Amino acid sequence: TSYDDAAIETDVTGLGIKLRQNGQPFRVNTPIQINADTKPQLEAVPVKAVDAVLTDGTFSASATLRVEYQ
């Protein structure tokens, strides 16, 4: 999003979904290293822009997680 580089846009203005790996921000479009011996913990957390006024309702967001291994 324009207000959080670790969040993806939703269809509601000012509402994003922040992605985290092991409690740390998961930067969108940035590769990360994963240790094959330990499973990563991935989380998706709702976030809002500072000036956003949100109301109750549904929202939609989507992302693709691409994994490459050697």
C-alpha cells in the first residue's frame, strides 16, 4: 500500500493487509530466505492508513506467494 510497504491493498480505501514472517514485516515483492529445517510462521494482519475512516463491512484482498527452492 502507499502507507505500508509490507501491506497489500484491499478493495476498501485505507484498509490493507500487512504480511509478516516470524513476526517481522514481509516486504511485498522482496525475496526472503527460509530455513528448510524450521517452518516459517506467516501472518496476515489488517492495517489502516492514519487518515482512514473505516466502517463495518466486508472487504477483499488477494496476493500470490511464489516459492523457489534449490
